[in-house]
Amino acid sequence: MTSKGKQILQLLLFSVLMGLLAGLVTTLFGKILLEVGDLRSEYFTFLIPFLPLAGVVIVFIYQKWGREVQAGMGLVFKAGQGEKVQISPVLVPLIICTTWLGHLFGASVGREGVAVQLGASLSHWLRKQGFTGLSKDIVTKMGMAAGFAGLFQTPLAASFFAIEVLIVGQYAWRNLVYCLIAAFTASTTSHLLGLEKFTHTISVPTFQFTDSFKWIFIALCFGVIGNLFAWLLEQAKRYSSRWLPNPYIKIAILGVGLSVILFFFHQGRYAGLGTNLIDASLVGEHVFAYDWLLKLLLTCLCLAAGFQGGEVTPLFAIGASSGALLAGLLGLPVELVAALGYCAVFGSATNTLLTPILISYEVFGWNIIPYAIPVLALAYLVNRKQTIYGQQIRKF
């Protein structure tokens, strides 16, 4: 067999093993995270005062055992872009445990950052187990896809996320097949192990040409909201680190302020992932006009303070709740606009186009695609500079 043939076989084997491993770990993480969220909701008033203390513990854990992996997603991006960095397997227990801790005490953060980071970390560990001939950038992308797919069970979106998010405007097509295998294996594994997948099939009305300008306006709004989130997150991280350079003091002071705000604004409505806002937006329950903005501000502040988790699920919540608000103002179907916001705000904040379109299909079904493609494309075009990922490279 030729050396190229051997490498292809290695890549195929690696992608399957990566998918199985990521599926197992993301199932463990995801199931316990759901239990943690239920526990927080039940005892919120008793737990939220301890958010600053939980933050101090998180900083201590990283200072003590995780200094080499503190860069988190930045480290993953460098590896995926071909830089010579190694992601230590110590990242896996650190990011999982600190995310559980933050969610338990009410931090307004997500979970995809955990999935992507643990997938990338596991891929680097697996590479050392007899696959050292494979390049780190390829195995990192497979790990990213497998981690994302294992947690969200959206393998198509996860695969395209891995090949389009690292460098805006450049798609790593040669890696797609292996990312797909890893992603579908991870998604199937977590599904068979009983991890929940969020889906919501929606009814789509016939398009009315007279509503064209309304849809254009909505797409532009989603693009601006995604930009706003990315910009505010960058500013919050910059100024909080400048004014409070000591990470312990920073997370303690911000944690006190966040615990007070999270308690007094509807007692936990904006804590955790934001799935409560997503559900309310999609089923037509009451959504406050300021829900999306408060979720946006609190998530940016929690991440800037140093709480672990991610941005994507809060972005879904921000998009869905802003969509419900816009639909009510413009007289459009609330369910449809909330679903489009769910995908479009994420795409704008991450500078991705194919990924949110595929998320719209995998979460909401085929019938949303005729609306999703133009709305998501226009929201994507609004953004050219802002991104939630500081290490993301732009080719144009």
C-alpha cells in the first residue's frame, strides 16, 4: 500500500475513534450539566450569593493546574490554523469541572466552548497514541467537529464549523470528509447514550413579497446584534483586565455585581445557558423587550470576568428572544423569526455562514431553508470585523 493510502486509512480510523471518544465525554458533560441546571433552578436563591466564591475557585483551579491551557479557545484556534502548539489533556477535566461549577452558581455562560476545547484536547491526546504521522491542524479540526457534534447532535453544522471558523473566507475542504465521519460518529454515540438533542419543527408560511423590506430589516438587525455581542465581549475583556489585572480580584468583584443583577432581574431568568428564553420565544410565551439585551450584557460580563463555558448557546437565546420581539413589532410569524434569529445572530458573531444555515436545517427542519439562506446571508454580510474568537484570521 502506498504511503498516501496508509495516511488515508489512518485518518479514517482516527476520525472514527475521535468520534467515539468525543461522544462519550460530551455525553457525560452534557447530562451532568443538565442536572446542574435543574439543581440551580430549584435552589437559585441559595446558590447565587456564592457566585463570586465559585469564580475565585475557578481561577484558583486554572492558576494551579491549567496555566498552559488558560488560552482555551485561542489555543484551539492556533492548533487548527497550523501553529506548532500542543493542547494538554489536562484541559478536559479543567474545562468540564469549572463549567459545571459556574453553571451551578448561576453564571450566564454557554457550553459549546467546552465541547470544542475538549474535542481538540482529546484529538491531540489521541494523536500521540499511534497517530503521530497526522498533522495537528487536521486532527484539531476533527476534534472540534466531534466535540461540537457530540454535544449538540448537529453533525453537518459541526463539520462545517470546524472548516470555516478558523480562517474567515477560506474553507478547509480537504478536511471535510474526516470531520464529517468524526462528527456523525460523535453525534450517534451521544444520541445512543441518551443525551438530549434540541429540535423544534416549525410551520413556515407562504412568502409575501410585500413583506420583503421587513425581512431585510430583520436580517440587518440580527447582523447588528451579533456584531454588538462580539464587540462588547472584546471591550469587556479588555477593560476588565486593564482595570482589574489580578484575576482573583476581577472575578470576585464582577461576581458580586453579577450575582446581584442575576438575582434582582427575575431571579435567574438570565442565568445559565438561556434555553428558557429559547423555549419561550419559539412557543409564543411572553418575552420581555429587554430579554435579549440583558442576556447579551450578562453573558459578556460573565465571560470577561473569567467564568468558563462559551458563547454559542447564549447567542442562540439572544437571537431567538430578539427575533420574537422583532416579529411582534413587524407583524411577522413569531416562531419563524425567533428560529431565524437563533441561527443568524450566532452566524454574525462567529463570522460563519454555512454553519448557521446547516444549524437551521438540523434544528428546525428543511422547510425553514428558503427563509434561512437569504436572512442568514444578509446578517453575515453585515459583519466584517467583529468576532467572538480573538484568534480568528480574516482572509479578506
